[in-house]
Amino acid sequence: MNIFITGGAGYIGSATAEALLKAGHHVTVYDSLVTGHRPAVPEGAKFIHAELSDSLALAIALKEDKYDAVMHFAAFLNVGESVQRPLAYWRNNVANTLNLLESMEAHGVRRFVFSSTCAVYGQPDELPIVEDLPKAPISPYGCTKLSVEWMLQNCAVAWGLGSIALRYFNAAGAAEDGSLGEDHDPEIHLIPLVLRVALGQRESIPVFGTDYPTPDGSCIRDYIHVDDLAEAHLRAVEAVQPGEFEAFNVGTGRGYSVLEIIAAAREVTQHPIPIDPAPRRPSHAIVESGTRGLAGRVRLIRYNQKRSSPNNL
Ligand SMILES: NC(=O)c1ccc[n+]([C@@H]2O[C@H](COP(=O)([O-])OP(=O)(O)OC[C@H]3O[C@@H](n4cnc5c(N)ncnc54)[C@H](O)[C@@H]3O)[C@@H](O)[C@H]2O)c1
């Protein structure tokens, strides 16, 4: 397939671009580099340095080549920042996706894979978090992602768009050969921050909340290895059905606590990694784990506990 990837210079997009190339697909990365990195775009992918808000650049890009599918990773994803700057999130995550979908409609591209998030569920009353639980996002970030899912459902009816939304839990890990990995600025994710302590770039790691109703009192989350995510995208793009919208959780089904992650990092790096207990962060989900896996027509993920274990940092 000839696949157009927005955000392919970012963490998950670049890992997916690499996996698609290895599987024999043609890949074009469209990225403004607002948070991404040019060297992360895999060799063999065509690169277009442009903004999604630039409708003309988008139209030219989609006209120049005939694409079979679009994978849409480009977005802002810092939950805390989305509370401070909601309109920047609505503009980039929703208005710019609207531009992309308009251009796809105009140029006859009918397959779409969307990077959604477990943040669409908010703080669910029950576990495991399965796809048909109520959607009640508690952050502007989660609202923007859920809004795009609604847009995709409307487009399925109106012009036959086929789309799959993958609702990721927490992406983690790097390419096994070390060529690609996570590089956000500022970094907000636990594992790279923990490793910065081991590298001597931070004194300690704050543990926000030590009184949660979990076995060790720290927050539990479900971490999915970035290569497993890439594989889920590969399967999703092949499974998209014209005129249908589907959504799947993508996680391992096993949560790890913050203290378990730190213990694993200590074991791997042989560094003491001091912790700094801190109060709970406001309005963050207490437990974000427990996806039952993928309900529905296709199973997109091969459960790979080895690759997705926190020992594989
Ligand atoms: N990282 C996670 O744990 C996680 C969890 C759930 C969902 N997601 C979703 O996955 C997607 C990718 O996340 P990531 O961690 O790889 O983020 P990232 O910041 O590493 O990558 C995003 C990429 O999109 C590009 N981009 C952003 N806005 C753009 C625009 N307007 N025009 C062109 N390019 C633009 C950036 O330059 C960057 O290369 C996001 O949509 C995010 O919401 C991520």
C-alpha cells in the first residue's frame, strides 16, 4: 500500500513508518517537526516538511501521489498543557484533522487509522476498561480525541470513509537496535524520566501519590511497547472496511505501578534511582489499566508480554 503518515517524525509515528517499510509498504511522512525530529524519519520514507493547518500544502501532497491510506499521528498530547491551553489543542487535534479529512475526501483517500487514546474514557467506574464503556473524557486532550472519533463516524456515513481508531494506553520502549525511541521536550512520560535519573541528568524521580488503593500505593498504568503499537497499526490499516468506523483499545491488559517501573529500571541500570514522594496530581486517573484486550471483528495485537514488559526499557 502507499501510506501517508502525519506525525511520522514523532515517537510512535516513526516506529510505525519503520514497520510499514519493513512490511513492504510505501511511506510518505508529513510532519511540521513541531515536536518531532527529522532524523527519526526512517530511510526509505519520503518526507514532506509541512503543517496540517496549511491546507494548500496538504492538497498538493495528496494530489501528487495516489495514497491508499492515511495514518494520523500528528497531534499535541500533553494532558496537563491541554488544561492550560485548550484552544491550541482544539486547533491542532481537531481543526487540523478536519483539514486532513477534507483533503482526503477531495482526493479520494478512503482508509484512515487514527491515534486515539484511553483518555477518551475519563475515569471509568469499572475495570477492565473495555471499548464500550461510556466515553467521558476529563481533559481537553481527551475531548479533542473523542471529537475526532465522532467526525470519523460522520464521514463513514457521508462519504464512505473507513477508519479505525486505536485507543492507546501508555506507549513505552524503543527500537531493539536503539535506532528510534522517545524524545519529547518537555518529556512527560515516566519511563524516560526515570532513565534520566539513571543517566545522572536528574537527581530523583517524583512519585505523585503514594496512597492510592493499589498494592504499593502508587498509580498503576498499562504500558504498551511502541513496536507492538506499530504492529497494531499495520494490522489496522489492512483491516479497515469502507464506510465503517471501529475503535480498539491497545494495551497489554496488565498494569504496572510507578514503583514497579522504578524497581525494574533499578534492576536493569544498577542505579539506585532515588524517589521523591509527592502528593497526588489533581484530576489524573487513579488507575489506567486493565484493558480486556481487543473486542470486535479483528484482534489487532498479538499479546507480547516479553516486548511490552517494563523490564524492556
Ligand atoms: N505517547 C503516548 O503514550 C500516547 C498515548 C496515547 C495516544 N497517543 C497519540 O499518539 C500520537 C503520537 O504520539 P507521540 O508520542 O508519537 O507524539 P510525538 O509528539 O512524538 O509525535 C507527534 C508528531 O506530530 C507532529 N505534528 C504535531 N502537530 C502537527 C501539525 N499540525 N502538522 C504537522 N505535524 C504535526 C510532530 O512534529 C510530531 O512529529 C498522538 O496523536 C497522541 O495523541 C500517544
